[in-house]
Amino acid sequence: MSKQVDNSNPERKIFLRNKFIEKSDSVLDLFCGNGIIYKSCYSENKYFGVDKNKVHNNSICVISDNKQFIRSNDVSEYDIFDLDDYGCPYFIMTMILKKLSPINKTYKFFITDGSILHYNLSGKFDGIIQKSEKLTAKSKIKFAGRFTIDVFLSFLNKSSISLSFVLTNIYYIFNSKHSVCYMYFSISPEPKGRHE
Ligand SMILES: C[S@@+](CC[C@H](N)C(=O)[O-])C[C@H]1O[C@@H](n2cnc3c(N)ncnc32)[C@H](O)[C@@H]1O
């Protein structure tokens, strides 16, 4: 089995975050690890880190499974959710979106999305995506890895309809091997009377 690397393209992840964060943003870093991103992006922000294996500063981080952390804490006061997963953090992203609902301010998300790699290795999309997009493990799509962004956007659009928010910004870049996508998106409350 190949060894998981915490930060294969840290400069791209850092570039993405520094493009969109503001000093006033309060950050919940749910895969904080050794804090490479914290040190380059968030050291001047209000910040809390969570990781199930290792943390970079015990006074501002906790060792915990991030899903457990989301279940047990009110996270609505944060502005940024950083999901720098090894794989595809769709499940925890959905947990957060549901927990924030009804959304009453703008939230920003940074996602490390390994769907292309996941699809190339396993021949299927992540379980939650399969269910939402009605793609079974047997759905064989030629060059599916090229469409992971479209699949993700469709998934996010469905979430925005069911949870009544508006997707206000999206930006993404790939790693040098084009196997992992670094994504940013923001969501805002749906304008009042939109569906009246
Ligand atoms: C890509 S690394 C994160 C690197 C980190 N963002 C940094 O700047 O150094 C992924 C991290 O996710 C953590 N992790 C994986 N699954 C987790 C879970 N369910 N709950 C909390 N942390 C998890 C791993 O321990 C690992 O440190």
C-alpha cells in the first residue's frame, strides 16, 4: 500500500487559501495534522484545529475524530471550514452543511478532493456521491476521472436546493499530477422571497 502524504502540493493549497481568507475569519481546521497550512495561512486568525492522530498546538487543537467533533459541537460561529482530507471529505462536508442549516451568514470551505485518484483506484465514486448522483458501483463511465468536478458541482447544487443556500463562489486548482483537486467554495443564505 502506498504511504499517505500529508501535503503533496502544499504551495497550491496555501495559494488557494491565501487568495480567499480574510483576517476576520474564524477557522475550524478539521484535518489540522502537523499544521503546515495553519502556519502558512491561519496563524493570525481565530483558529481551532481537530485531528484524530496528531495536532500542532495543544492549546488551540484537540485530538478527536472530526465527525464526532461536529456531532458534539456548535460550529455555526466559524467562518471557514478547512477539510484537507487524504480522500474525499463529502460525508463530513454534508454533516457540516446540515448542521449549519438554516444558513444565516456566509461560510467558506476549503476542500482537498481526491475523487479522481479514488475513482482511478477503485472504479467508483465515494458512497455519498454514488447515492446522490444515482451512480452505482457498477456504473462504468469512460474517463470518469475527468468529470469529478461536474459530479461534485451537481452534488453541491442538490445540497443547496435541499438546504436552501446559495453557492456564491467556487474556485479550484489541481495538483501537479492532476489526481487531486484543491477546491474553495462559499455559501450564503438564500435571498428572501426567492421561491415565492
Ligand atoms: C492531508 S493531512 C492534513 C495536513 C494538514 N492540513 C497540515 O496542514 O499539515 C490529513 C490529516 O487528516 C487526519 N484525519 C484523517 N481522518 C480523520 C478523521 N476522521 N478525523 C480527524 N482527523 C482525520 C489525519 O490524521 C491527517 O493528519
